[in-house]
Amino acid sequence: MQCEVIRLVDLRVGGVLGESLDGLMTACEEYREATAQLLLRALWQPWRSRWRMRARIRALRAAARALEREQGAAVALLAQPPHTRTLAQRLAPAARPDDADEPPGSVAPSDTGPGG
């Protein structure tokens, strides 16, 4: 899920991660697939996979650490002040033209619901 959040933030900021985002998304998908395969092997053929399980788990842990490093680097880049300002500007709700004369916190007549 963290990879998806990184992808969405990068999209809003304007694609500052470039091709490294593609590599990160590929690594996330490969990790998800590897964990699903490991789980399925353990569930469906426990007698065959038991002796190989430790090696696979070791490899999976190494992949998880590498993925966490990639995610950390991406978050660090996206958290730089110019990118956070850009993101804040793009996520800020645009003021409606008819709200310009009303004080903050007031409710416009059209927002009161039926009969109001």
C-alpha cells in the first residue's frame, strides 16, 4: 500500500521520481507475488516446502529490506519542501466563487439541505 501512496503523491507532485518510480512499483509487485507464492506453497504442500522454506524466507526478508530502502528514498525525495508545497497547493480545495463574500465557517444557503 505504501508504494501506491508514493505513486499517487508522485503523480500529484508532477512525476519527480521519474523512472525510479517504475522500478519501485515493479519491486513492490514482485514482493507481493513472492509472498503470495510462499504462502501458497506453505499451505498446499507443507511436506515438500518445509526444507526450502527457511531459504525462501531469508531471501524474502532481504527483498523486504531492499524494498523498504527504496520506499524510504522515494518518500525522502517527495518530502522535500518544494514538493510538499506543490502537493499542498494541488490538494487544497479551490474556493467556490459564491463563497468569496462569506466568512469562514458559515454555511451557504444551498448547503442547508431540503427546506432550509
